[in-house]
Amino acid sequence: MLISVFGFAFECSFPEPWKFMRNECINRVAFYTFVEIFNIVLDSALALLPSFIIAGLQVATRRKCVTISFFMTRFL
């Protein structure tokens, strides 16, 4: 989040970091691509981490599968 906020807030160099109308600042497509790829990786990790924890519990297999499936809905 911090990378995104500072990247969007300070797209141009000083003394005019918010003057981006001339489109002479950072490569926006590359920056947006980086932010979105990072979001995909982070969401995937947040979905998979609880699954590994739940898989190690001593609970019925059916209950594990149901619980893990709720976390996997993030991929949709």
C-alpha cells in the first residue's frame, strides 16, 4: 500500500511532484503493472497461507475441505 500511495502521490520529480499533466513523469503503465502483479501475489499468499495451516489441523477431512474452499474463493 505504501509503495502505491507514494508512487501515485509523487509521480513527478521535485519541485512539482503533482504536475503530471504533460505525461513526462514515471512510466505509468509499468508502475500500474507492478502494483497489480504485487496485489495478485499478495492475495494469493493470503488465500494459501490459511489453507496450509488448516491442512495440518486434526479435523475431519470434509470440514477441512469446506473451510479451505472458503479461503479459495478469493481466487474468483
